[in-house]
Amino acid sequence: MRSTERLNPICMNTSAFFQKTFVSLLCFLSIAINQTKAQFDPSTGLWYKDSVDKWEDALPIGNGRLGGMYFGNVHTDRLQFNEDTYWSGGPYSTVKKGGYKVLPQLQQLLFEKKFVEGHLLFGKYLLGNPVEQQKYQNMGNLVLNFNYTDTINYYKRTLDLSTGIASISYEHKGVTYTRELFSSFPDQAIVMRITANKAGSINLQAELQGVRNQTHSNYATDYFSMEVIDSKQLKLSGKSADYLGVKGQLRYEARLVARVKGGTTKKNVQSIEIEGADEVVIILVAATNFNNYKDVSANAAQRVADYLKSIEHRSYEAIKADHIKEHKALFGRVELELPTTAQSFLPTNERIQKVHEGADPSFAALGYQFGRYIMMGSSRPGTQASNLQGIWNNDQNPWWDSKYTTNINTQMNYWNVDAGNLSECSQPLFDLIREVSDQGKQVAKEHYGVNEGWVFHQNTDIWRVAAPMDGSNWGAFTTGGAWLCTHIWEHFLYTRDTAFLRKNYALLKGNVQFFLKFLVKDPVHGWLVTNPSTSPENVPGSPGNTRFFDEMNGAYYNGSQICYGSTIDEQILTDLFGYMAQATEVLKIDTTFKKQVLKARAALAPMQIGRDGTLQEWIEDWPQTEKNHRHFSHLYGLYPGHVISPLRTPELIEPVKKVLEQRGDGASGWSRVWKMCEWARLFDGNRANKIFKGYIQEQCTKSLFGKCYAAMQVDASFGLEAAVNEMLVQSQEGFIQLLPALPDEWKAAGSFRGVITRGAFELNFQWQEGRVSRLKVVSRAGMPFTFKFDHVPTVLLNGKPVTIIEVGNGLYRFETARMGNYEIN
């Protein structure tokens, strides 16, 4: 026997010893992680060991209408707060009468590829007046001064997404202090409680500060007044700024009431001072005189008084309990669990820093839930829709005015609202569409000579102006309203709510009616195309499209974006016209109109593949002037649209991939998460996960808000939620597919409870080693359930087998009863 063979039993015993030791270690780590998770859930909790120095890293709270960014600093604390209707200006119109008279000339110039000439003509006669729009405003700051002198020995700052409560705790001179706050939807107030574990230890000064629009030495026409009512009450009131010749007509008021246990209070010049208290509860309410986009006749002071009256006899414990109950009723509908590692329990800012160093799958679950959290915080029935910053804005001159940008950003905010089981939070979006169609009808008539329907472009504000704005490069995006209308149909698919569809049918039809009149035949192929058009916000390398001076913007541009028949326009209209036809079938109306719509749909320009093998972005095979442009609008058709599909249009998949490779994985936050969605639709979870990590480290704040390069924007946070959803569940092809783009790092085990799919199905499923191990389905509307499975499944309803039909290609179908609860093994 050779010596190596004689050593084999020893090696085997040693191996067994190490195996047992390794298994024991894994068990120990698993127990430790589970115990830690019982105290802290890394998929719903943010925490930090340091305080905040940047506004965008503060912790967001919101109830849809009233939002705040909480800093949580020990010595001088700050809560910056917003009310969703506080904007500059007042009701106004940007419609330019008689613009339609130059439309034939403009269209001819564009067909002749004289794009710069067309650009300048569009600017003179079709841009709205004023060219810019109004701005979302910061209302004020609650500032708390504690004047500690000694060292702080311990500090922790947290945001619990599952309860909507932000908090800090710290130790000073042996006393442990806690501050917690939330924005209550039931009581329409921001509430903070300050406690200490030693009686008589709380000393502070509270000040309610206003904000003015000041740039260098120039002040806008806004103003505010700070008033100390008594030793426990502060008031802030003011007026919105005039802007672009539009008079500031909003009046606002914010009130602070302090409830103090123990100690003394006194009134100072601008603040209230509390000394030796056992507990302090601060209640902050705010309102404006805004009724709607046409009416600002409300009484802000009366609204504030009503909020305070409804809460004055309620204890902090009752207010908090009602807040948590209401919050959990929405947030708790969905649970997403992805594998955790030791890295998952690090402070959130450290998780961000180390995202490339080790696996931390549950970070994606946290990003998913953060998106749901800020949706609840910035968009509720009766509030304004979530804008570029949701509801959180620190600047009187915010980036892009913190408006509604509808060449992707506003839409991205709502991509996952239905799938994330927060359908009611989409109501403000449909209110916005309905309201913007008002001026949209006037724009259709005066700018384009169309007397039927409505049109909307790439931006609006709280006053719901609809004309082209910013400049010809951006304003000529005529399908912004059409893209918004696709959300009406998607909401119906997720809910199967025919009453909702009937209520919003006129909006769909009105936008389609406009395009049936607006579309013209291109002179080369005879295709129906939009003219004018753009592919946001990209400049085609078309002949003669050179550097020029734009008199409307007073700046040089390296070419015009304006064109005709951009690919995204044709894709959006292909979707919209198809949805319109299906809506007539569901509601059993407008049969003749349906035929007209489908005829026009068949005449739209088809998608084309360019010489370089990429999907063409424009109707001609022009190169782009910026290689890695952040927009890749011609991929709308793959996501969020339904024009391109690996199943239905396999010939377009490689051209799509070449576009994504050409644009790269970088760019702004919203661009990166959109790429995640695209790769998920292409079933490449590892590529999506790679982009996710780059986004987290390079285009994400410490508080998990996305960024558009340097500016905080909420769209990326919402887009990330949509991307994670697409990686785990897809339903766009008429069947349900689970784990279609599961990254290798997520395969070990996970679960998803409460996610919604098209067809109005609520799913609860688990997986192990990349395979679904359990699936439960609640059929909310009683639709047939079709799903993809890797083996013949068994379906049970109340413990009894349900008949299933194999329909081919791994697809199975069974009939469901409304609210039936099915288990699939």
C-alpha cells in the first residue's frame, strides 16, 4: 500500500472534523444573523452611527401632503418640511393662440430635413408663453437647539420603513435621550417626541423658520412672517413668489404646538424655550389656500386651525398608534426577503460603501421597500402627484424646478405602484392627467389646429399648463400625454377595475383622437408619423444638424433634437392605440372608432435596424452625437412598453442589446435603474445586479434617494423598485413568470409576499437554489391564471385539486374564482 493511501483515513477524518466545524460555524452565524434580524430587519431598516451634514442624506418622512427631511443632529437639530401645494405663481396659461398657422410650413421644413430652420420656427410660434414654468417650494424649517457642552458617548440614527418612524438616540452625561418623529396620515401632522431616561433632563429652544428665494443680492417677491404666539406655540405664515410674470397667489401657514411634561416654558423673541422637562411632544401642521389648479380661494389659517383642533385632545400614544396602524395597513401588504449576510447589518452608509466588496442581496430588498415607502410618503388620494423630488425639496430654485417631467421621470415614479400593491397611491397621477388635459385641449386647437382631443408635452407644474416649454429641443415631445395615458391601461390590467376604466375612458380617447388628426404621412414611405417630434433628449447626427444659436434660449446648441417620427413616438402610439382598441372591447363601446384606431396603428412607422446593428432611434439611420447618452428612448418598446419582446419580436433583441452596450452601464441614477429594467426584460439578472451595485455606490444618497448626477431625484428610487420587481416577477406577455432574471447572488433562498401582477393576481412565493418551492395565488378579479412552470404542477383550492390545462411551451392555465386562494405545488 502506498503511503498516500495509508494517509487517506487520516485525511478523511480531518476532513470530517473540518466539515463539522464549518457546519457548526455556519449554524452559529445563521443563529446570530436571525437573532440580529429579530431586532433589526435589513430589508426595511436604515441606520447610521453618524449625523447628517447634507440635506439629501437626511431621513424622509411624509404622509402624501406633508413631508419632512429629518437631520437628527444632537446639538442643533433640524426638520426641513414641505407642503405639496406650495409652489410659486398662481393659476395661469401658456397657450399661444394661432400657432397652428405655421404648422404646415414647419412640417415641410422637417420633412426636408431642415431641422435647424424647423427648430427656430417651432420656438417662435409653438413654444408656450412664458417658456418656463413654476417651481415647487420649500416651506420652512423647524430648528431645535439643545446647547450640549460635553461629549456625546453614543449615537444612533434610524428610519424604520415598516412603521414610518425616524429616530435618534444618544447618551449625554449618563442620560440616554431619544427623539422620534413621523408624518401622520390620519392626523395630517408631523409629530415628534423627545424623551430622556432621567426626569428633568430635557432643555431646548424651538424655532420655526421661514425661507425666502434669494439669489446673491436679489430677492424674489415671496415673504414670510415668524410669530411666537405663547410659550408653547409658534406660527409661520407667508406668500408664494411671483415668477415669469405670474403673480404669486398662494398663502400658507404652519403652526407648532409643544406639549411639555414637567419643567418650565417661556416665550423668547423668535423661539420658545423649554427647561427641565421630562418629555416634549411637538406637533407641526401646515396648509395653503390651494383648492385646485384653477382655484386658490381656501383659507390656510382655518385649515391649520382645523388640523390642530382635531388632534388637541389626543394623546401622543394614540396619535402614534393610529399612525402605525394606518402605515402598516399599506406598507405591510408586501414583504420581500432576499439572502442576508453579515454585511447586511452594517450601517446603511457602510453598506453603500461596501456594495462591491461582498454580497448583500437584502440591500436590493431595502431599495425595493424604500421605493414603496416614499410612494406612500409623496402620493396619496387627494394629494398632488409625486414630482421630481417627490414631496421633499430644500431649495426655492430647485433643479429643473422640481416639476413633473414627462419624457420619462414622472412615469418612472409610478412604474411599480400597482405591482407594489399600492394602487390607491396612483390616484394623484390620474388626477394630474385629467387636469392637464384641460389646457391640453386648448393647446391641441391653438398650436396644432386639432379640434378633437388633447395633447401634452414634456413638462407641467401644479397649475397644469400643457404647451411646449423649455425650448424646441424639449418642447417638441408631443407624446408626453400619450405616455401618461398608458398608465391608465396598465392600472386596469393590474386591477381589472372596469369602473376605473370607464371613468378614464374619455381621457384615453381624447388623446388618441388628437393623434388621429395630428399624424401625417412621411413623404418617403407613407408611414404615419409625428411631426414635429423628438427623441428625448438626444441630438441626431443628421445632415446639416450643426451648431447654432437658439434665440428662444439665448444659447448655442450643437444641433437640434427636433425631427419627425422618432422611434419612441411610434412605439408609444403603437401601445396606446392597441390599449384604446382593447378598452373599447372591455367596455363594449365605440366599435367604429376601434376600427379607425387599429387602421392608423397598422400605418405607423415600423422599427428599423441601423447599419451598425442597433435599433434605430430615429426614422432615418442617423448616428447620435453623444455616444453614452443617458436617454435611450427607442428602448421604451421593451420597457416599460410592450412593443418589443424576446417572445414576440426575437429579431429585435440583439439590436436592443447593442444599444444597451453602446450606452454603457453608467450615467444618471434614473438612467441606470431603467437599464436594470431593460436587462431584466432580457432575463439577465446578473447584469441588472451589476448595474444596481454601481447605482448604489455612485448615484444614490446615504438616505437611499436616487440622484440625477448631483441633484436628488426620486425617480431612480421608484425605478429601482420596478427593476427589482421585474427581476422576480413578470406578467407582460399574458402569463406569469417567476424568477425570470434572478441574479446568482439571490438564488440561495428568498420569498416575495403580496406582489401584484397583471390580471389582478396577488402572489406569495418562495424559492430555494433558484427554483420556486411554493406559490400561493389570490385571484382578485377571477381571471384565468396562466403561468410558466418547469414541471407539471398541482393546484389546490381549499385542499381540493383544480383542473389545469397545459397550453404549451411550459405554460399552464386554470380558471379562478374571484378572491379564490390557490396553492400551487
